[in-house]
Amino acid sequence: GSLTLSNNEQLATLHGLEKLTQVGGSVSISRSALTSLFGLDSLQRIGGGLSVVDCESLWRLNGLGALSSLQGPFTVSRNPGLPQCEADNLLQALRARGYSGTSTTVDNGGSGTCP
């Protein structure tokens, strides 16, 4: 199945998903109050795409560091608090692990810096 977290402005944490290691379908996160993706720390494989869009409060993609396999499109866009380098660094890490799929990383407008 897929994991979709959408249109939930009250969702501020992904606590409770720490043991999730794979999703057979896509992972889609949009329009939430999340500031980071902590809680997905064990997620290693996504059988479909990854989409993180329109998350106004998101400022870090921390939590996806274990992700080593993505089979569908990579989209991290329209997150006004997220520094562009966060999306670029995650994509670069996935590419280093063999990801060759399509990617869209636009309109991430945060002014923070990346490690």
C-alpha cells in the first residue's frame, strides 16, 4: 500500500512511524504542519514515488536518511520554509545509491543552511 498524509494542518509529528522500514507504493506528504520528517528514520524502501509538497512549516527533510531505494518519481516542491539544499542533498544521496528516476525540486524557499 501507499502512505498518504494530506490536508492535515494539525499533523505536527510522525511519531509512531519509527518502525516503518518500507512502503510498497508511494509516500505522499502535503499540506501538514510538519517541521521535519523525523519518525520516518527507519524507512529504507519506497516502491513508488516520494512526494513532499505544500508543507508550509517544513524546514528539514531529516528522517529520510535511511532511504536507500526509491522506485518512482522524486518530488519535493512548494515548501516555502524548506531550504532548496535540503531537497538537493536528499536527491544527491539517493542518486549515489543508484536512483535514476525523474525528479522535481522547485519552489522550496527557506533561507536556512544545510549540513
